[in-house]
Amino acid sequence: MHPDTPADPSFASTGAIFRRGLLASLPFTVMILPFGALFGVLATAQGMSVAEAMAFSIVVIAGASQFAALQLMQEGAPIALIILTATAVNLRMAMYSVALTPHLGQAKLWQRALIAYFLVDQSYVLGAAEYARQPLWGLSEKLAWYFGVISPVCGLWYVATWAGATFGRALPAGLPLDFIVPVSFLAMVSPLLRTWAHRAAAAVSVGGTLALWWMPYSSGLLVAALAAMIVGALVEIHEEKRRGA
Amino acid sequence: MVPEIIANKTQLWTVILGLGIGTYLLRFSFLGLIGNRALPPMAQRMLRYTPMAVIPGLVAPAIAWPTATGGEADPARLLAALVTVAVGIGSRNTLAAMLAGVVTLAAGLWLQA
């Protein structure tokens, strides 16, 4: 592909589009590697086998919810609440599913089943952005891009988990591993605190959870999260009106 | 100390499969079953805030009363949390924020020891 022709879709083969998707996702792997490895390290430090840590990354394949499950298991929360809360972290995936349906909804069922399995933050962000830029792409071009993007992202997620789980035991004992998950989470969400809607949602989430800590089985977290989602959406509407006025 | 849920393999696999299936259904929902139907705008807006709604609440108790110290608020952990958030907002870079937080935590715990 010529570097300064912005990939004319009528000329690019699906193979070329696949490779371009591969390249486009490489910057995201800067995040995938350390967090995948960290998950492997923490999972085995908490007593999981390498195979169990790998099962987590292969079956769930959603970093933030995997860390959430780890945190809640460490706190000894009941199983149903662990599954509910960690799944709630992934509710945004339904939004991604909505966003990609106009583009990939015509694919065969087995293809959609596979697309759904690999639907992560990166495949949504890069997919939605590129499909908007390439209005002439048909289904096969869109599929080629999608699988190009997810190959390094998801492949490296497995590899990094395996490496962390396998070599993490070499780390010295006595590290404050209990606090690495909270620090990682704060590092993930704080760059998102750009808008008032995000800040309001985060504030309600923190304040609500601490205020509702008396509720059984830390179910206050789910109540606070629902309230935070509503507040975030309402503040967003308010902000839009103010900007529009 | 291995948490009970991890030591008990049935419970651990229940979490892995439960979370995996729940997440898969969310991913498959519209692509696979519901198809080309729009979500109500309010629902779309709310879904946008799920990470921000769940994650801060998830970490708040671990920061306010960490289990590692028996529930006592710990200055090193509090400071590390503040530094992580400040660097995250300032730099908008997750890795920079994380590094700053870990270094602060290590320094704080070393000073306390």
C-alpha cells in the first residue's frame, strides 16, 4: 500500500485491509501486555493455577471485569454478587454490539458468534471509527478489518496472561499486591474524568458505595452503580442542552 | 492466604463460566439476536457510563478500609490512590498514572516500615 494514498477501498484487497487492521491495533497493545501480565501475576498470587488464570482470560476476555472479579474474590464476596458486579462492568459491550450491528449484522451466524466473542473495547473503537471513514466497504472488507484488529489485541491478551501467570512466581514475596488492583483501576478510569458527566458518575459511584456499605453482601455497589449511570446520563443531557443553547 | 472461592474449584469455575457467559450474551445480544434495532437513547447514554459507575465504587472500599491492614485506613495507600488519580487526570495516560501510583505506594510503605 502506498503510504500517502488513504487506502482507497475500491482497490484494497481484503488481505491488505486485514494487514492494515493489524497495524492499526498495534498501539493498543502497549496497554494489553502489562495488564494481561498483571492479571496473570495477581491471579496466580491469589492461588489460581496457570490454567485457571488462562481460562479466565480466554473465557471472559475482558480485562476490567477480570480484575473486578479478582478484587471481589479477595474480599470474599458471595459468588452471585461477584458474577453480577463483574458482568456489570461489561454492560458497555451491549452498546458496542448495537453500534456494530449495522455494519456486521449481515454476516453469517457463526461469523457473528465469533465477532461477538472478540468484541472488546479496541475492536469497537477501531471498528466503528474505520467503518465511518469507509462508507464504500462491503461486508467482506469490514470483516477483514475487524479480524485484523482483534488478532494482535486478543492474541497478546492470552500470551501476556500466560507469561504473567508463569513467571509471576519469580516476584519477591511481601509485595503489596492487594493494592495493585485498586491502583490499576484508578489508572484506567482517571484519564476518562474529562467531562462533568464522567466526574459526576464517578462521584456518585464512590459516595454511594461507601454510604451503602451497610447493605448485605456489598450489594450497595450495584445500587450505587445504577444511580451513577443515571446521573452520568442526566448530566450528559444537561451538558448537551447547555452547549446547544 | 488463598481466598476460599479460589481454593474451591467448583466455586472458581462457577465465577469464570458465569462471568464468561454473561459477558458473551452482552456481546452477542444485538449482533446475534436482536438485530438492527435501536436502543432507547437514554439506555445508550446510561450504558456509556457503566465503567465509570462500577469501577470507582469497586475500589473505594479497598482504599478507605483495605483488608491488608485489617480495615484501618492507611496513609501510604491513600496517598498512592490520590497520586494515581492526579497523574491520570493530568497526563491522561494510564501507564504513567499506574507507575506513579505504584512508586508512591512502595515509597510510602517503605517510609512506614
